[in-house]
Amino acid sequence: MNRMVRNLWIQALSGRGEAYRRLGIMFLRGPGARRNHMLAKLCLEKAALLGDQKGYWLYHKNYSRKLQVIDDCSYEEMCRDYHRAKNRKEKKMLRCYLKLGTAEQKRREKKIGL
């Protein structure tokens, strides 16, 4: 195990969600560590549980296909926030979360024009 990976594990085990996310990405993609989807899923799940937003998004993007990740009320509120957002950074973040919506949520959004 190289020094960078060892340091990430130390940080992760001390409760840093970002470190778990970075480990999850390494296990998912392969650079710096051997690909291991089970460890990637565990690390990204832990990152999400520790409040890491990017970890939450990556976990659900990769492991929650066709499942309802976001309840309908929250999805509608995010749609409204997206359309009201003034800066690109906020819109980009919200767009990532809106992609996690179910087909039914996306259809409803278009139908009511959120």
C-alpha cells in the first residue's frame, strides 16, 4: 500500500467523509489502488453517511439505479431552487442531484413546468 492510500485510510478512519470519497473513487476507477467495487461502494456509502455531498452523489449515481433516492417533495423543491438559482455553481450542483430523480419525478417536473 502506498503512502497516499495509507494516509487516506488514516483520515477516513478518523471520520473524514472526503477521505472515504477519495478512497471510493480510487477503488471504483483503479488509479492508486486495485479496482474493487465492493470496497468502492462501502467507502462511498460511508462518505455519504458522514455528510460528504459529492460522496452522496457518487454513491447514488453508481449504486441506486432506478431506485427513488429523493422523495417527491424534496425533488420538486430542488427543481424550484434550480430555476431560481442565480449562479452557475449552484445550478451545476442542483443539476447533479436532479439527475438522481426517477423517471416519474422527471416526467412530473416537465408536466407541471418546474
